[in-house]
Amino acid sequence: MAHAPGSELPSRPWLGRVLAPLRAALRLGRDAALPPLCLSCRELVASEGLCPACWSRLAFITRPYCDRLGIPFVYDPGPGVLSMQAIADPPAYRRARAAVRYDEVARTLVHAFKYGDRLDLGPTLGRWMAQAGRELTVDGDALVPVPLHWRRLWARRFNQAALLAQVVGAASGLPVAAGALRRVKPTRQQVGLSASERATNVQGAFRVAPAARAEIVGRRLILIDDVLTSGATLDGCARALLRAGAADVDALVFARVVDPARGSL
């Protein structure tokens, strides 16, 4: 019997009973052919994720930390206390949050994702970021991934920040303004540069696309990237967004470098 457009089709509970065992069999077959491996060391694991050894060495950042930069403190100094780094050299962005410290396990995950075509890592890293950045996303209007210059994008074939932004956006419900920010200068790789060299390297490198100004003006934006080292890249992006009329800019990354001599109390 034909059904009028827009009317609901009759439920078929028998179909679910038939398909459930089929799905279970397919999962068993997939796991037998492709057993789950640790995202970091590639050892066999019982389910998707990290093995116990890698999990124990992954340092998630939780409170207490600097309200401005998200740098973890070794003890709780009380609400609203800033790190010495935030007081001495405050960035253009208002707050920064990171899911984990950039240590050995985090470095392995980032390098595999960024340079090893391990795009399967994106959903896990992005979900951890979404959890770490909930106090940012609850007040945010849109996510802005840190852009790659077109030459580097062509060579790498994807922008890791854009992929992470998609996951964070799906988890938080925020839209991703993927084309709002452009990298107009082909900067050198930041790895190995000093803090001052990093700042010089990205000076004038970012610009808001004229057609994207409507996505920027008066909005509270959250920059998305994989790693925060000196903060020079995020600072350059934040300055470009603020000049274009953004009301506020925060930053959310998967991992951040923590210097114990400067970051903790």
C-alpha cells in the first residue's frame, strides 16, 4: 500500500531483530581482520583507544591552571590567579585551553596525525579537545581553524586544525568558519625556532578574508589548532580576527608545551 508523502512508514521491529545479529557478526569479522591497536604505540588493545601503558603516560590538563593561558599549577593558588607568563607577556587571545601536556605520548599522536596520514586519530583528539574546552565553547559563536598556506596545504593534502575543528564543532554544536582566516605568507616551520623567531616568523601572516567579515564582526571566536608552543601562531591569528571586528577570541588546542620553570607556582 502506498503512503502519502510525509506520512510515517509502519515500524518493522522484526527488521531490527534480523539486522542486530548481522551487525554483530560484521563487527566480529572486522575486529578479527583488523584488531584494534593502541593509537600511540600500535600494540594490540581490547578496544579502540590507548593501551594502559600509554594511557598512564598521557598527562591530561585539569584544574588548577592559569585562567588566562591554561598552564597547569602544581598546587591550587585560588580562583582567578594568573601564571607569571600570563602577567609578563599576555597574548591577544583571552583564554587558552589544552587537553593534554605536549609530552612523549602526545607528541607521537600529533606527529602521526599531522605527518603520518593517521586521520583516524582526529575524532579521538578532537573529542578530548571538546571536553577540555567546554567553558570556552559554551560562550562561543564559532570555531576558526588555524589556516595553512596554500602551498603547505597542497603538499600535506589536509589541514589538521580544520579536521579537529569539525570534531569539536560536532561535539559542541558550534559552526566552523573554515574559510574566515587566511595564511597569506608562506612562513617557515616553527619547529626549532626561538620564541622571538616564532613571533617574527608569523608577523603579518594571517588575514581575514573580505567575504568572511560578516562571520567575524561582533562574534566570540575560538581558534583551533593541534599544538600550542610559544603561542605566536595563535597570537597572530587572534590579532587578525580582532582587527577585523571580532568581539573576543579564545584558543583551544589538543596539546600545549608546559615549561615547569615558568608555568607552575
